[in-house]
Amino acid sequence: MLTARENLLETLKKDGKPDRLVNQYQPFVPVMNDPLQKFTRGNRVRGKTSHDRWGTEILFPEDAPGPMPHVTPENKVCPDVTEWRKYVKVPDLVANCTDGWEDALELAASVDRTEKLTMGFMGTGIFEQSHFLMGFEDALMNLLLEPEAMKELIDVIAEYRFTYAKLLVDNLHPDVILSHDDWGAKMSMFMQPDTWREFFKDHYKRIYGYMKDNGVIVMHHADSFCEPIVEDMVEIGIDIWQGVLPENNIVKIQKELGGRMTLMGGLDAGIDRIDSTEEEIRANVRHACETYGPGGHFIPCMTYGLAGTIYEHTDRIIADEIDRYNKETYGI
């Protein structure tokens, strides 16, 4: 029987031989106590309203699954993208995050690398940061109405993002980096594929290229419909697309990719409810395993961007059903 680490690595290989389906985030140990996390997200506390380092208001109600930006006409950081230099102040990661890596390195050193992989984390991607600054509608409209100003602002955000990635890679040396940026809704992308390619593709190719050049596995979270750009996602260096919604034609994508990118997700987030039944959850998980597992390079997983679910019973039953499927199908 392969270790969780070995099984994941076999799953990623184009011609690998995993002995079972990877069970969600089982192979990964998140390392999220690094200075980048503390500096950029350390003030996000459940039950409190805060502001991120760019100045965006962040709401985190007691009953919410996570913190979210709250951008209004009155509080938006960048009300006019043509004057973005007047409004946008880029956080200085080098000045604030070069030192103080001891806690993160200690946690990483405690991980048994024969069994698990260390995972660094990068929240709030390039597109997400743009709409954090001006609101979702303005961000999408400005891509079409003010493309030159948006390109300038996105260039600055992307350079910040590259600096973040470089500091994380150079100091922590993680096995995997989970990088977030949602590029679509449930049934479509937020923008035309060519618009995504024009504004974002090359920036991600540079960022993910640096990770891969330094031996880091690239896991990109987008719980989105991204089917039109899967070839681009391979090209920019994504090893694992985490968050792949079942609204994407996963079987078709598997056949087209032929193992060049692993798909992680496939479960319906609608099962994560306080009133969801065990039978409902197990049926959804079993459907994903039976439908997508045979195509290979698939990891059944809730489409959220980190391990766990909103309701504890959902996560427990999902993990158990994947284990059941593996035992029945692979004898493990």
C-alpha cells in the first residue's frame, strides 16, 4: 500500500499507478503560520469587521463560512480605475515578511515527508484582488471599458503576487502551493476566455513557472466553470485544478487532458447543509468516485478552497464514503 504522499504523486504522473483514489486533502499538511499569512490575513477574525492591507473592508459574521469582501460605492478603495495610482497603495511584502519564518519552518520540519506533503497557501488571486479594490461589477466592466488602466493595475497586482510566491518558495520550500483565484461562476466564466488570456494568463505563467522551476507542485483553486480554458491552465503550469465543479464536463476534460492535469473536486457543495442526510451525501460522493475515478487523475473532494466543510457531519461522511469506495474497488 502506498503512503498518502506516494499515492498523490502517482496520481499526478501522466502514466502513474496510484493504488486508490486520494481522499480529499489527506496527503497535505497546510503550513499557514508563515509571516505572509500573518501580515496579509492575520486580522480576519470571526464575528468582526476588518480591513485588509489594501484597504478593502472584510466582513466575517459569526454564522458565515468565511470572510468576504464588502465593497460599496461609499467604501471602495478604487472608485476610478483611470486614477488607480491615486487610490491604490500596494502592501510591502518584502519589508514586512522577509523575517519571522521560524514558526512555519518548525511546523514544516515536523512533517513526515515519507507520508505527507507540506502545503503553502496563497489566498486572493489577481482577479480577486482587482474586484476587492473596486467591486465585482466595476472590475468586469473596466476590463472592457478601461482596458489600458486595468492592465496597468493588474500588472501591479501580479507583481505583488509574484513577490508573495517568491517569498513563500524561497523561505518555506513547500512541496505544494495552493493558490486561489476564482475565474468563473457555476455555469460560465466571469469573462470571455480571450479576455482572461489577455489580462491574466501571462502573469500566472510567470508565477507558476517560478514555483515549478523550484520543484513546487502547483495546486490552483477555482471552484468555477473553467472548461473553456483547461488547456491554458495546463500551459501556465497548474498540476492540480482544485475546486472543479461537476457543472464542468469532467469526463470529457479527463479524456482531452490525458493526465496532463489532475482534477480535484467533483462533489456538489449543495450536500453541505445542516439538514443533509447521510444517504444523500454518500450517494453524491459515490457518484463522483464511480463516474470520474475510472478516468484517472481525479481526486474526489469538496470544491471549497481548503480542507473541511461548513457542517462537520458532511466532512466526516464524505471521507468515510471515499474510504469505502477505495476498499470495495481497490481492496485498500
